[in-house]
Amino acid sequence: MAIKILIFYAITVMLIISCNTKMNANPNPDTGKNPVQEQKQGTLPRYKEGEVLVRFREGIPRTRIEEILNRLALTILYSYAIPNLYLVQAPRDETVETILEKLQTYPEVLYSEPNPIISIQPKVK
């Protein structure tokens, strides 16, 4: 019985420690900053040209999301399992920066960011 209690406490402590671990999303290994931080500083990380990740606030109807995307001539490339998160394609004549600025004018948009290019191996120079 004492062993079961000891195991229970050990598992509980490990779960508590793992829940307190700070998550740090660093998709850009060159700078160590996430795309949103870099976007605010005026420099964008390496990203797929013409593609933007956009997440809409909870409770926004799909029809309203489609209306906003259509107004900006954005095409949905992928709908993620995360609620209201989409990968969208911008028209050829629009820059990613312009699309990000336009999306942020809508209160329905929770956030938008460039679609970062993430590589497993560093580039060989």
C-alpha cells in the first residue's frame, strides 16, 4: 500500500512540474523570436510568400468568416483542428504585410501572422 501512495505522489509531482513548464514557440531559429514579435518590430521571419495564418475569435459564425475572407479576396487553403484557424492564400498583387494590416482592422480577427517556413535542419552554407 505504501508503494502505491509513493507512486501516486511521484506522478502527481511530475504532473504539477510539467504543467508549470513555460511553453516557448520559436519557429524562427535564426532570431529566437516568434513571428508575432518580429512582426511588431517591423521585420518578418522567413515565410511562405502569399500565405497567412488567421484565427478568428470564438463565436464568429462561419458565414461572417467567409464574408471577411471574400472581401479581402483570400482563399482558404487549409482549416486547422484549432477552432477558427485558417491558412489562407492572398492574391498575387497583395503582399503578406498588407494582408496582415487589413486583417487586423476586423475585430473578429484574434490574430494573423505570416505562414513561417520551419526547417528541421539548419541550412548548410
